[in-house]
Amino acid sequence: MSIRIALDKPPEFYTNLDFISGRVIIFLQRPETIGNIIVKLEGEARTALIIQPERRDEYNVPGNSLTENHKILYRVFQVYPDDAVALPFQPGQHEFKFNFKVPLNNICHDARAISAIMGVGGVGGVGNTGILGKGGFRTMDGAKQLMLAHVKSTLPPSLTGFPQEAEIRYYIKVTIQRPGIFKENWRYQIGFKFLPIEPPRPNLQKQEAFARRPFAFKPRTPLSARRSFFGTRPLNNPSGLGPTPPSLEMSARLPFPSILTCHQPIPLRLIAKKLAQSEEQVHLTALEIRLVGYTHMRVSNFEKIEQTRWVVVSAPSLSIALGSPTSPVDTEFEVPSTLWAAQRLPNTVAPSFRTCNLSRRYELQIMLGLSWGLRGAGKSGGMLPQVISLPLTMSKIEVYSGIKPPAQLLQAVTSATATSNHNTNISGNAATPRPPPRPSTNGRPSIPPRPSDPLYPPQLGPDNVPGDRPAYSGVTAENAPSSMPPDKSAHH
């Protein structure tokens, strides 16, 4: 016996409102009786934090870590049968089609949906003989989910890179139930990458967010003169005093609100403003632009923050004159954007997100090297150059995925908000009653048609998320084994 899942034209990653379709392919070497075949679309956000020895008894946790697992996505498709009648299958290959539509929001915040889907007082619960409660099919224990603290949010992106601490993964799982006390069910799963639709962008404004810092070089004195074998070279100033040191203000500016886009250049402007009258030239000699991500992890009341840095631009050997020495005070000079205009964000940068036990925020750090005088320059008056390292930090940065929501979705959400507090982008309940099955032509029960889901805007067609999609490698290997420790939930 062998099982595999074949997806129909899988993209590099899926996004919200995508259709995920494929086939469950089973090859049997001998006759088998199969009770039912269930395909599940799942997503998990898992965190694990080290607990100090003095607090382990408080949480009744064996070992040194505490874990929290949120089922952010859970949808079910029964591909066989539709009348719960177990039939024998002959040796050979058998295929069963499935399809899902990825919702917008996480499901774990919805207590009613969790209760219905995961076997707490609904389908699959005690005394219920629905598709998940008959024939020995086991659902996830929704009781643990109901005891956790949840937030309603857009499905977060796939995320790894924090072994034993945090990960967000998405799967397609199939369970083949085999009637009989001593027969184990067959299971198989594959992972897939996910990147969410970005939220609606605000209207373009002329305002800019900025970080700015003034600076001034130190005055030069005769002691600053260059010494040589023949003695100190005199200054070209009869009074014995050095030239007036230059004073500037450097500012980094982004459109407001400050939004960066995955795998796109940074829309940055660097401005130098002259603050004092001086006929001395200042040069930009080095530039480094770093994006810093802060991943907030939570388990119960414990929290931890991990930093991740991406160097977007590194230019250590520049010689860019910042304006003209003869320019009047308050003159501004814009540094040419050619230094960073072609540098895209690395494809490992995930969009900003917030889910129940994980979130990601960003800041932009810019380090400038500024020099009064250049090494080896003939017009430096024999003076050694003064160099200043000037940091600029922009802390309120949002990173968007670059996958724009379809216009029909925005209209549907606007209409729904105007008439009800119910948001149309809540993930649906997979326990929606099924319509009667279609007639079968091969003697086997056929796949019942998919029910319409009122929680999805009906006007969205199959090509509801058009346009190019950015490169994304937020998860190193979607089918790699989990790096997380076994679940040791804080809630029992």
C-alpha cells in the first residue's frame, strides 16, 4: 500500500482565497475495506519557551519547556464515501479529488467554529454521528484550543528559523479509516508555503515619516596639523585658527505611513541640510541599511523577543559630496538613490503579522559614515580627515506582502461592514451540511459537490487574487520535520 497527495499546478506559495485542489492517490496491493477518506487543510502556530526550575511546579510541566499550539487553520473535506458505507477496494490505483479555498482569517479565535469542527459539542462530539464522528475518525481536541487566549487576525505567513522556539506551518493531511479493531488508520501529509494577502493600503499622502540627527565636526587647531619628518606643516590661516567646522543635519525619510514591500526596494530618501555657515566640504563615505525584525513569542504569560537582521545595502567605500561648500545655510541636498534603489528586500523577509502566540514587527536602521576631508585629497589643508558615524533609526515600519487584495473583496467587506458587525473575511465552518451527492457512473459513491460558504464573498471568482507574487522563502523546507519540542501545554 502507498499513499501520496498530488496538487494541481502548485505555485511557489499559496495565499488567502486561493483554491488548493489535488488528488489523493492510493495504490493497493491486495483487497482492502475502507471506511472513509478525509482530507484536512491545517495550519499551526507553535511556540515553546524555557521555564525556570522554580516555576515548573506552578504549571505542572515535565521537563524544562512550555509549549502552545494554535490551530490557525482547520478545514475538512470528506472525499469518500458520502453515505458512510464501507466498501471493498480491489488491488490497483485509486484516486480521489479534493479542493479547498483558503480563508482570510485564523479560525482558532472562533469558539463556535472550533467547537463544531474539532469535536466539542458539534460534529464529531459525543453523541454526534456526523462525518467526523462516525466510523472511528478522530478529530483534533478542541478543548485545548478553547482554553487558550486568541486574537482574530489574518492568517500569518509560513515561518521557521527559530528551532525549539517558534514556527508557523501549513499542511494538507489525509486520513484513511480502516474498519476493524486491530487495523490502524493510514495517514499521509505534505506541507506547503503560505504568504497572506496584504491589508488595504492607505491613500497616498504627501507626508513623510523621518528620523533626523544634527551633527557638527570638532574645530581644528594647529595641533591638528599633519606632522612630517620635516616638522609641522603650518595652517593656511594667519590667525592660527582652523577653518569653521561644518555642521549638518541628516534625515532619512519614507512615505507616511512607513510601508515596505516584500522583495521590493526601500522607498527611502536621504537628505543633508546645512546648519551653519562654513565653506568646508562634507562627504558621505559609508552607508549601511539594515532591516531589523522583532519576533514576539508568547506561551501563556511568558514572552520572549528574538531579533533578526537583514543587511539590505552595504557600501563601505563612498565619496559623495553632500552639497556645495558655498551653499547658504538651510540648503538641502538629496543623496542619489542609486545606492539602494535597485536593492530588493531579501526573500526571507516575512510581512508584518500578528497571531495568537506570535507576531513580527520591524524597524529600519541606517548607519552613515561622514567625513570632513578625504584621505589623500589635495585640498584638505594637510589635515587628517574627521570621520563621524551617525545612526538613524525608524522604528514604526510595516512590511506588506505585495499581494494586493482583489477589488471585489474590498467591496464585499465594505458592504458587509455597513450592514452588520459580521466580517466577511472570517474563516468558514467546515461542518456546513452537504447537499445530496451526484449520481455515480462507476458503481462507487461519487464526491459530493462543495457547499457554498456564506463566509466567503460569493462574487469572487476562481481568479480572485491576480497579479505577480513576490519571492518568499520564509520557511526553509515545508516538508522538513518540525523542530519544535512535543506539546506540553500550559492548559490541561
